[in-house]
Amino acid sequence: MTQSELRECSGCGRFQVVPALEPGETARCVRCSTVLRRTRVDSLPRALALNVAALALVCVLWSAMLMRVSTAGIVHDTTLVSGPVELVRQGLWPLAIAVAFTTAFAPLCKHLGLIYVLSGLTFRLRLPGLGRVFRLARKIGIWAMLEVLLLGVFVAFTKLGDLVHMDVGPAVYALVALTIVVVWADAALDSHEVWEEIERQGGTVSGVASDRLQSHRDGSVGCESCGLVSVPDGHDAHCPRCGAALHARKPASFHNTWAFVFAAAVLYIPANYYPVLTVISSGSGQPSTILGGVEELLSSHMYPLALLVFFASILVPLFKLIGLGIMLLAAMLLAAESGASFGLIQRTRLYYVVAWIGRWSMIDIFMESLLGALVQFGAVATIQPGIGAVAFCAVVLLTIFAAEFFDPRLMWDAAGLNPHRPLQPVRFGRAPANS
């Protein structure tokens, strides 16, 4: 059973005491229903075993053959890194970096970091820097998109069915197993238990047990990394447990989010206007945009696949831009009306949907990377990713950053529902010092 502790809701900013929980129980915010804590049975050893299995599968994914394509007597094998390598060869190095990081390096670093932390805690090895490594692994883990890569492989395999002969390699089966194991491992891990165990084993940054607040005090701040509520001393204060910088709210949240949303909205136009790939067959090229690719799937009677690509590549980015814009504008408008609280719960839930759904737009990017690596048969058949793919990848990444920088608690502050936070009207221009 856990200990009761004071927590600040990451969704609405309300301070409340989370009661002692049995393994498998969940505590939610009494105001907005955001999950405050979800305990797991045997979280640490189970998560350790699953992350070890995931790391082994990552190694297989890195080294084994992903797909084999053949046409006109020419055989071509590809691996996980073949796509980024081909993108670099074609001069699309920003796209290559994004694909390589999200599909190869981020999963590897995530599982290595978690294994380091969980093995140290499980076997009481007293390894240095457990808290910092765990924070870094969790941040990097956000960018590990293996489940999206799996769908990208499926789309690429389906689209090439009529153009070349294809065989799946061992890496595809490893990717399927890895996706299942990663989802299982993430569900098994109780991050709050990790931080509590780090604290019990003397692994806090301060080296001493943190002061457990049981009621809200003036100046109390909830750590965004480990959840510990403390009263910071000075403007450059850090969490005594994990060492993360303490902020009452994400710094310059509105201004940063507006910047990323605006940049993504501008790039959304060339992302849909310019071709994302060009199919060259028998010496003639056929450029294709995102919408053109959907039309080709429809003409081939691949209706479920066309719907998937249309939803992930066109509707999801647009939904994220509109959703973030609604939340930003609503918070700014409500700031002028003290006590206004129209649709706050719905807008908070919208934020979490927007933050979760954005990664799935990378399906199109991964598919284009795979197609560019798979179909390189000279004058017979060649597929080249286009400049539109770079713009679209930028849109996806910018919207992910926008969601990360946005602080949903500011919507509740603007409505005057957090009396411990002074009401600060949001205006364009210079950001408030503590926004």
C-alpha cells in the first residue's frame, strides 16, 4: 500500500491529497478526472523484465532484415536504418534525422535508461544518477514511435503489392512483438513508485528524504517530473527529489505554444501542396501529394487504408491545430471574465487527446522513408521522397512541441478557479515572468 501524499493535478492545478492506494487502484482528480496516480502489482520487477525483453527485440530490429523486394530479377534487402540512409543520400537529412531518432535511437535510449534505473532499484545496487537517468529516459520515451512505425510498415507493404514482389523479414516479426512488449512494459511501470523507491534508497538530488506536505501552503509547486509538492526557495529552485527545475506553470506556455502552432499552420500548406514522393517507372516520374496518395488508394479499392492515411496525414494535424487554437483563444478570452468556466473539463480532455494523437501522423513519414529505401531499381522503378514530406514532418513535430509546451492548468487559472494562483491576463507581446 502506498502512502497518502499531496499532489497538484497536472490538468487543472488543484492541490489535493491522494489517499493510500492498494496495488491496481487509481486515483483521479475530483475536479477534472485527470489521473493522479495509478498503482501496479509488482511494478518494478515486472517492468524490468519487460524492458529487458524490449531491448533484446530492439537489437533484433536494428540488425535483422526488414523487407526484401524484387522486380525484373533485381533483389533488394532493407533494414531499419536503410530508410534514413537513403534519405541522407537524397539530401533530405532533416527527414532522415527525424526518422532515425524516433524509430531507432529513442527506443534504444529509452529501454537502456529504464533498465539501468529499474535494475538498480530492484537489486539495490545504489547506482549513481538514478533520478536524472529516469527523467531523461521518460522524456526520450515520448519520441519513441515503434507502434506508429508498425502501421507505416503495413501501409508500405500494402501500397507496393502491385509494383514489386515483397517478402517480410525477421525484423517485421520482431517489430510486432516489440510493439506488444513496449505497450505492456509502459502499462506495468508505476513511475511514482520508481521515485518513491529512489527516495527510500537515498538517491534523491538533495541526498535526504523529501518533506511530505499534507496540505497546500502559499508558494507550493508540484514537480512536473516526479509529482512531489514542495515550497521552492527562490526563482531558480529545483525539486529536492528529482532535481528538475520547479515552475508554478510551464514558462511562457502561451507564447511558446502560439509560436509552434503558427509555424505548423504555415507549413501545413506546402506539406499538402508539394509532392511527398515521386514514383519513377520506365524513366517517367509521377509526383504524388498526400491527398493524391489517398486518391490512388481509393482508385485501387483500398478503402480502409485510404481512410487511415487520410485520417492520420490530413485530419489529425488539422485537428491538432484547431484544438490547440481553441484552447489558446478560450483561455485568452476567459481571462477577461473572472470566474468563467465554460467547457473547462471538455477542453482539458481535448488537450490530452491532442497530446496523444499527434504522433500517429508520422505514419506517412515512415511509409515514405520505407518506400524510398525499398524501391531503388534504377530506370525500372524508383521512389523518391519529396520536399512535401519534409514540410509535413515539420508540421507533425511542431504540433507535438506545441502540445508539450501548452499548460492546461492555465485555462483553469484564467477562469479564476485556482485562488492560490494570481489571475494574469494573457496578451500578445512580452511573456509574463511566471507564465
